[in-house]
Amino acid sequence: MAAHPHPHPHMSESQSPTMHSTPRSSITALDREVQLDEARMETYGGDDPREPPTHFNDDVTRTPTPVASTPISEKGKQKADFVTWDGPDDPSNPQNWTRRKKWIITIMASVVTLNVTFASSSPTATMMQMEPVFGVSAEVSYLVTTVFLLGYTFGPIVWGPGSEVVGRRPVFVVALTLYTLFILGQPLAKNIETLLITRFLSAFFASAPLTNCGGMIADIWDPIGRGPATGLFTACVFLGPVCGPIVSAAIMQSGVSWHWVYWVMMMFAGVVTVMMIAFFDETYAPVILAKKARKMRKDNPDSTVMAEHEDQDWDLKALAKRTIYRPFHMLAIEPILLLSTIYLSLVYGVLYALFQAIPIVFIRVRGFTLFQSSLIFIGVGIGTTLGALIFFFTSRHYPTLLPKWRGFPPPEQRLFGAMIGGPLMVIGCFWLGWSGHYESVHWAVPAVSVVLIGMSVSLVFMSFLTYLVETYLMYAASALAANAMTRSLVASCFPLFTTQMFTKLGVNWAATLFGFIALVLAPSPFLFYKYGARIRGMSSFAPCLDLKIAKQMRAEEDSKGKVGFSQA
């Protein structure tokens, strides 16, 4: 897609560079700079293949203007004409699809997300039955969850860049098909090694929707509609792990073999895979335009038209640098990304620690059955749903900021949910520990604590993920990849030590330890709200469009003030 030749749709007439007097040249240059970054967002979303520069742009921020790899059109080929949309209302542009179609695709993506996260926790109820069957210890049986989360860690390295090159649909079709087939190997496994290998591989392919659904939502929704769609998707990220233990405990309580947990997982996966193959359309704009360009060249062999996506040099070295090196390079040098990732890793780890902690609190201490204890996870589901609703209400002011900020308000406006969720995590951990430790305390008291933990998980995740997306914009894919890989790696360790930790320290002190760590990290959103703009201003990867727009507005006010003074 060629750079957008017109002002951004949110820019009012008074903000146009042609309306200024003095200092006209500086304001016009800044406006062009903002429009250039806006065009890059329209073209690539969060998957920009180009690197930011290493120089500072005067006193505001580093300017990540295009620094592209060598375009194919400059490698001895005839100069190409870039194809773009047929006007602002082109129906092939996913942003112009009907609201009904957008919601159908969003719901499908959310159901797929529910399925692949459901698979991560479903086997927790089968572990006690598998231990004598395979002749393994309890610690080895916990690897069934750990290796699945490790698959989540390595999958984004492939599926993120894969969707950039070939689009969302081919990645979904291939990954979900193989994910379903590898689940088939789990109920048929004759030893623990086969089970663990197939669990890892199924998770590797299951990570494709987790990696790409957020980008797919950004492909089709504008900033206003993106909020509810992202809320539904994020809620499913947490409802899946919550539903897993409940369903598997019900299956095990019925007296059938542990194999049936995996058969149910495979049937669920098969249904959603067929649904995606049958009804999911491509949403990634650069790939749609590339398909359009190929059709135009086929209809007219003499045509030199091509898509900008085709003009990029997609060699393996550049792709590896962008998808492997860049995320971890950003993690090392970007304070916002680093602290957000540490916080989300703790929150994600606590969620998976609950799969071992809740049976200890309610089966060992209170004598619940396996199925009765699994029902406590409903509280986590209620909490995550309430958290999503609270996040929606804390974001209601956001659409009103879009006109003033030309569609790019300060990212710190997304942090209000985390300001609520952070303290809730601390309270929930202390509450669970000191009410769950004593059998004399009614079971409903610790059960309520997991509602608070669920609310915290949802609020912190939604706030920080949207904050990262709007902080890094065209580099959001790399930021989210680093975040997802790190938090999955950290969370994969929690099932290995949670049972021993709660057994040796006691429920009270084990949960208190989580609470103190959460207490240390709880000020993060408040610190980012106060100092985030200053930190972003020193970033190599944060475009800081809001800072550029704020500078433009100050220049306009100064210009109007000078005009008014001269007229007086």
C-alpha cells in the first residue's frame, strides 16, 4: 500500500499544515512526519519489517522513519507502480467490512483462543491417574502442563513472521490442523515420553492463534471498535484455562479413563479447525493487496504494478533478525517492555499456580472431591469476566480523545485498569493464603479470593497489552512476541514448584510470598502513568506520535499567539 497522500481521518481542518502562518515550515515538516508514521501504521499495523534509526530527532524523540531493507524494485528491476485500495470505501479493505462480518470473525478467533488455552490446563485432573499407568512421579506428571507452556514459548518465533509473509489465514489453517492431529497422539500414547512430545508439538502449533488473533483484530477494527473486540479475545485467553480443570474433573468423576479428557480436547479442536477453514477470510491488508497485484499482472502481463509487500526483501537472515533478534533486543533496552513483561509473567504464573494450589486448599485441607474443587475455578472465570467489564468502563473516555490526538492518544490512558488490578492481586493472594490455610474458615471465604485474583489477571493483562501495542505501534508485534515468549517460559516453571511450595511453606506463607512479589510490582502502572512519556521519548522503538502531535499543537498555539500579537 502506498503512503497515504491525505491527512489522517482524525485530523481536523485547523490541524492541516496549509492553514498555518508562522512558523509554517517547521509545522509542515512535523505534520509530514506524523503523517508518515500514520501511513506506516495503515500499511503494516504492528508488523513493520523496517528498523528504526539510531539518531535523535531534536529534543522530542527518536523518529522511526522508514529504514527499509533493499526493495526488490531497486535490485535491477523496472520501477514498479504500487497498488493500493480503490478509494477509502474499498470493500476489499478489512477495515470496511460490515460490522456483522467483523464480529463473526472476532467471535471465531475468540472461540479458537478459548480452545487452545483450554487444552493447556485440561490434563490437570488426569495426573493422579496417569502416575501409576506410566510409572512416573508426581513431579514428572506436572510436565504435562509445563511442556505445553514451553510450546507456547517457541511457537511465536515461527507464527508471527509467518503471518507477515503469507497472511493470517494460511497460518491458521496449517497450524490448527497440525495442532488437532498432535492431540490425537496424546490419548494413544503408550509412554510418558510420547505424551510429553505430542503435548509440546500441539502447543507449538496452538500458539499460532494466540500470536496472531490480536493482530487480526487490529486488521479489521478501528480504535473505537477495537476495545470491545479485544476485550472478548482477552477474556477467552483466561476463560480457556479456567474451563479446562472443570471439564476434565467432570470427565474423571464420571469414572471413565483419563484418555477421554484428550478425546474431548481433540473433538473440540477439530470442530474449531473446520470452522476456521470454512469461514475465515484473510484480514492482513499487505497480503490482500499483494493478491490484488498478482491478479492485475495476470490480467495484464505488461503491467508493472506490484504491492509494497512484494517489494520487501523477505530473505531468511532479515526475517530471523526481525523475529528473533529484535524482540529480545527490545526486551533488553526498552524499560517499559521489560517491566511490563516481568509483571505479566508473574500474573500469568500465578494463574497457572492456581491449578495446583486450589486442589491443595480444597481437597487436602477441606476434603472436597476432585470435581467439587474444580468448581472453585468458576470464581476465576467470574473474576476475569468482571475484570473485562471494569476495563471496558475504565476505557470509556478513550474514544473522546481520538479527535484531539488524531487517533493516537497517549498510551498511558490505557493503564487505569492495571491501577485497579495491581492492588487486587496483592489482596487476593493474601486473602487466599490466610483464609485457605485454616480448615475452620468456611470454604466460601478462600473461594471469593480467587474472584479477586481473576479480576486482577484480566485487568492487568488487558491494560498492559494495549499499553504495549499503543506504545510501540508499528513495532508492537515484536514487543508482544518478546512478552509472550518470556511470560510463557516463566509460567511453565510454576507447575513444577507450586505443589512443593504450598506443601512445605504452607498455604499461608506460599500465597503470601506471591502477594509480596505482586506488591513490589503493583506501582508499575502508576509509575508509567507519571513517567511513561519521558521514558518513551528516549526509546528507539516507540514512535511517540502523541508527543509529536502535542509538539505540533504547541507550535500551532504559538503561531496563533504571534499572529494575534502582530494584529494587535
